[in-house]
Amino acid sequence: MEQKDLREWEARCIQEEPPACRAGCPLGLDAKGFVLAVRDDNLPGARAILEKSMPLAGLVARMCEAPCEQYCLRQSLGGSVAIGLLERMCINAVPAKTKFLRLPPRPKKVAVIGAGPSSLTVAFDLAKKGHPVTLFHLPGGPGSWLCKVPELVLSEGVLEEELQRLAGLGVNFCQVSVLGEALWTQDEFAAFYIGQDDEYVEGDLLKLGVPDSITFSLETERLFTGGLSVENHKYRFITDVSQGREAAVSIDRFLQGASLTAARVDLRHGKTNLYTSLDGLQREEVVVPADGLGYTKQEAIKEAARCINCECLECVKRCVYLKEFGAYPKTYARRVYNNSAIVKGNHQANKFINSCSLCGQCETVCPNDFSVATLCLDARRTMVQEDRMPGSAHWFALEEMRSARTEGALIRHAPGKDFSTSLFYPGCQLAGIRPQQTLRLYGYLQELDPATGLWLDCCGAPGHWAGRVQEFDEIMKELEEKWHEMGEPLVLTGCSTCLQMFREHLPQINVESVWVLLAEKPPESAKACAPMALSDPCTSRHDSKTQNAVRAMMEKIGQSLTPLPMSGELTECCGFGGLMQNSNPDLAKKVTAARVTQTSSDILTYCAMCRDQLARTGKPVAHVLDILFQDVAHPASEASPSISERRKNRRQLKSQVLSKYHGEQPKATEDWEAIALTMSPEVAEILEERRILEDDIRKVLFHVQQQGKVFVHGESGRKIASARLGQVTFWLQYTETDGSFMVESCWSHRMIIAGGSA
Amino acid sequence: MNLSFLPPDMNWTCEPCGEKLQPGIVELQYVGSVFKVELPVCPKCGKALISEDLAIGRMLEVELLLEDK
Ligand code: SF4
Ligand code: SF4
Ligand code: SF4
Ligand SMILES: [Zn+2]
């Protein structure tokens, strides 16, 4: 990933955009953070947030007219959060910090003329930055119109206290009898701020002209102005404060000789790209203060709890995987980028990159189509290309794929035919998980069209998901050649993943889901069961045709379906997709568990892998074939076949097809296949968890028989044997009686034993 | 990983060497890293025993660590 790609990814995720309230605050105050701190009864924390963005917080928090509230997303559901009242309550409840951080003194002096809210702001902001400030005010004392605000709203003590804070920052107060031009023509000052929210000599302000609307600089160099609101302006106070702040930014830049406009953050006036869903939110009315004036702490906490905590997280809310890693796609993009940029040290995002199920739900729900799947798949490809993909991450699935593509593969026209109008392509998962049903379905397809051929193979999806571009491309080429040799017939897939692979990578092949065909002519034997929730496989997400066909087929049969919230385009992965189950089995378990809890009904699916995966939770899960062909139906509560059984099933299916349809004697089995094994269910479970096949055990034992090398225990006589098979060394502890092997345990490692000596 | 991984039960004999396994130094390698560990080894043919505990514990940990290096 290049830096520019990272920027593009980051820009797509708008989770870090400000909530409407913050975007609507002329000071950019983190209003959400503030409200949530009040909600959590953390008033000192809340006050700290106010102090961070407000000049003279004691004053601003009490006087601000809260323009932010007009943008609050709670507005339509009971009224905007009363941010203004909350600020007042907080500022009254928590005493001010007495010490302020002031930057080291700077040389150039600034004159602040007038003492209205805008001038006080400029004095505060510039004094904090270390500029020597002199504030010129009329004999009535600093404050201008603030001095006339009723005591109930702003007590005299408050203004006094804030002025003392200014003095504490080194602001020099200078009383003058009139405010006028003479003050901004003095030589000793490097810059002047003219706060128009005060009383001036008639006509003097008119001579200033109109300031720049962003920088508040005037035509005459060194002069800046603000405080321009008319008296009855709805947001007079905060607008003037905001103008003062903008002018202060300009004056600071001016004094440092920097550009007034470069990289300046514009006021947002409530505009933000943050997306926040209001789905499922209940109406809640604004809390009205009992005394009609201000909140008590309890009232404030109650009011603050109405905040909906505006944020996007549309993708994270739904995806167990995105939640698991504790952040959101913008951060994840950074992690993925850093992961590829790092030269020395741990690649900490490897696990993240390899755990995504590539199901595409995030892209569908994101307001900006952020596809974590693409982010992760690209990263996987780079890792493979740069030879730093962890060897163990996808190993088992790739071995499965290679096995299905050799010992499980077969392509034939129907018996007695030298052409095929269509080829049934069940996919390696259906063949491995439901071999008898696959055969039964093939028989039915032949009834419909006797020229239906059969194609047993793997579509290469594991290679694609693992980021192995080269291996996958070669598979695609081979599949295309085979299809070509068969006369380029229609391909009917029994698996959504195969269908997706064909459609996306071999668009020249005419391909359709077998369920679309069956929806037209469901078999007579089809019989409805109790209502079930239909779970669409994630690889069918954008295939509404197949999704609808399955529903139409169920309707014809009279099978009623209960609703499943995340369905169709929004459907979820079963935990197998993207090889999540390989690289992060614990997470896959969580994903699967989350999926099955979305319904209290039994689940129905038309993907063998989904059936297998979802049923591991103990939830009854049926495959549509259980409904279509009663004679070969499996109970919905049946356990999933083991990895060893799946391999055996594929081999057996192939030999059954050869003998049943083509009268061919299946090839002799491998020598090791005859070795007889026994093991307890507990040991079988260990094998499953460690992804060790019975085939592997037989191969180790065969190896021992050939080489005669084994460790024998002194007392019990039990044996330990091992063999390196491909990238893995398998170890086996067993006892042997009359040529039969009782497996006690089995383990493996990828490390290579280079040599040893005692 | 200069460590010793001798199982509590060392009562194993290498067949057909007929030798009892003894503590020995074994070189292991994985994704470009090489290290020496102490394991039960046949003094005659040099074959080492990787116990189940070692394989599914420390060894797996190190494998994963090295894969992410
Ligand atoms: S849906 Fe996810 S990726 Fe998209 S903007 Fe929201 S948080 Fe970011
Ligand atoms: S609901 Fe909360 S976060 Fe959203 S705009 Fe209103 S105050 Fe801000
Ligand atoms: S698992 Fe699916 S929804 Fe979650 S990040 Fe990956 S592709 Fe997106
Ligand atoms: Zn030996």
C-alpha cells in the first residue's frame, strides 16, 4: 500500500468526522465528549473539555446561546440535547482551574481596543500565546454590554473572576475616556484589534471599511476587527466570541510573519460528513429544569443521557470481526499500511488482515462503500508476493483445495453421451459434506436433462481468499480449459462461492445456480418441514436472483420461512468465508455463534459450508437438499462431518460416480489407506481441532512400516512415531495390537528438526 | 530459544537402535531462524523426540511469533 492509497482509504471512512453538535459550535467544542462526560457524572472531565476550547470558559459557558443545538441529531426525536443548559450547570458546579499555561513571552505588543466579548476573547487567546496585550476600555470597566446582563444570568462576580484570569495572563488594562481612531494609530503596537462590540466615537468605525470575512483583517495593515453582530442577533454573544477567536488566529500569524489563510480550518456551520443512523431510536423528551432556570446535577445527567452518541460505525456494529479488533476501518487502514511499511519488528496486523471473512457486508452498509474485504485481500496478496505470509495462516484450507482438485476431481459427460448441455458443478464442500445428496441431485438433474454432465472440482476460492494470485490464476486457467474441452456447456453450481468465483473470474463461462433451475421444477419428493429461518450464504450477497429462486422454490413446496434480520444483501458470513476459520478459529466460533442467535427457529441454508459451520454450534441447521429429497435427508440436528470424513466422502463420491455411471473400476487405493485405526471420540476431537487428518496418521504409520523407526516406552510399550508430510511434521502416540492401531494422541509442528546429537 | 525441553518421563527407547533416549542438543529451524534446544535424543541415530506439550505449547508460540517477524 502506498501512502496515497492510505489517504484514499482513510478518507473513505468518515467515523472521525465531527458530530453535528461539534460542527455547529463556532469554537469547535467537543460537545459530544462534554455531554457524555456529564452523562457519566464526570463533571471535572466535562469542565476540562469546556476549558480546552473556550476562551474564558466561566463567561462563555454561561453566555453562549448554543447554536450547536440547532444541528443536534436528537432534534427530531424529542428535541435537541440542551447543551447550553448542561454547560451552565457544569460551570456552576465545578470551580475554575486557577493556573493557566502561558507560552513564553514574545516581543511584539498588541493593542486590543474595546472590552466586549470579542475583545476579551482576543486578549485571552493572544495572552495565552505569550503576546503582551494591552486592553483599552471605557471608564465603566471592561465588559461592555456584558455589564448590563441581568444578575440572574451573569452575576457580577463571574465577570470579575474572568477579568482576573486575564490579568493573571499578563493582560494590561488601560482605561481611556473614549474609544476611537487615536487608539489604533499608536506606534508602539505591532497589531491592533478593534472590537466593535463596544461604544466608539461616532464615525470612527465607518472609516475602517469591511474586514475579510475569514481572517477579519482590515485593508490597513496591522488592523483587525470583529464583534460585528447586531444587538438583536440570536447568537450575538458566541458569534462575537468566534470572530474574536478568528481575528486572534490572524493576529498571531501576522506577528509571526505567517500566511493568514494557509491551512486555516474553516468554520463548519453544522456541516459534517459524519453519518449516524437513527434506526430503532425511541423518542425522548427534553428534561425541563424544575426551577425553570437551570439543571440540578441529576437533571443534567438525565438530559445528557438523551445524547445518541453520534457516530457511524455502521460496519462495526454488525461485524463481529471488526468489533473484535477494537477500532474502525479508518484506524484499520492505518494499521494495515504500517504493517506493510515495517521492516524490522512484528507485523502486528497480520492477524487482523487474515481474519476478515471477505464477506462484503461492510461495503454494503457503509455510507461510503468502504470495503474492508478489499483492504484485507490486497494486503494478503502483497504479503504472499513479498513472501511474508505466515505459513500456517491458510495452510489447511489450501491443502483441502489441492486435495479436492486432485483425488476428489472428476469431469464427465453423462453416461453414453459425448456432449453435455450442462455440467453440474456441486463444489468441493457439497461433495465433501453431503456426498449422497450430491449424487441424488445429479440423478434428478439427469432426469430433467439426460445430457447433464458432472464436474467435481474446487473453484479455487481458498487460493483467492489466501491472496495466492498465481496459484489461483492457474486454477482459473485449468478450469477454463476443462470447460472448453467439454464443449463449453452451461455450468450449474451447487455452491454460491463457486458461482461467485466463476462469475467474477471466468465471465466467459455461462453459469447459473442449480437452485434457479430447481425453483422451476422442484422434485416431486420435496416435502416441507417446520418453519425455518433462511440464511443466505455471504457469497450470494449480490445474487438476488438465486436468493429469490430459493425463496420461490420454498414457497412452491409449502416450506414456510421465518424472518432473519440480516438477510439478502445484508447477510452475514457463517465464519468460514475468507478462510477466517483457518487463520482465527476462535473468532470464527464467535461469528458463528452470533449468527445462530439471530433467530430462535431452526436454520435453513443452501450452502453446504454454512450448514456445516452453523451446525457446529449445536443449532439445528438444514440444507435445502434435506427438503428436496426426503429419501436422503439428514436430520437438522446431525453433527457436522469431520475433516477426515469430508476427504473420504469426496474420494468415495468420485468412485461411486465412476462405477455407477461409467462402469469403471475405481483406481486402486493408496497403500496407506488400508491401515486400520481406532480412537476414542475425545482423540477424534483433538484431531479435528488440530486439523490432523486420519489420512495423515495412516501416512505416518505407513512411513513407520517402511522405515521401522519408532520410539517405544520402557514400561507400557506404547509407541511414538513421526513423519514430515509437506510443511508439517506429524507425531503420533499409539499402541499396536494384531496389526490394528489404537491412536492415543497426535500432534504436529511446522518447525524443522535440522539435526541432533546426544 | 536456548532452552531445555526434557519431558518428565524419559523412559523411551529408539527402535531399532535399541538405545535409551538421552538429553541432547538439537537444532531447530523455522522461517530463517535457527536455534538450539535440549531434547531427548537417540545417542546412536540422533533422532529427537518432540513431546506433545512442547509442540502445542512453546513451539507453536515461537512458530507464530517467527511467522509475524
Ligand atoms: S460504515 Fe464503517 S467504514 Fe464506513 S464510514 Fe462508517 S465506520 Fe467508517
Ligand atoms: S445527539 Fe449528542 S452527539 Fe449527536 S449532535 Fe446531539 S449532542 Fe451531539
Ligand atoms: S468480515 Fe465481512 S463485514 Fe466484516 S470486515 Fe470482513 S468483509 Fe467486512
Ligand atoms: Zn536411534
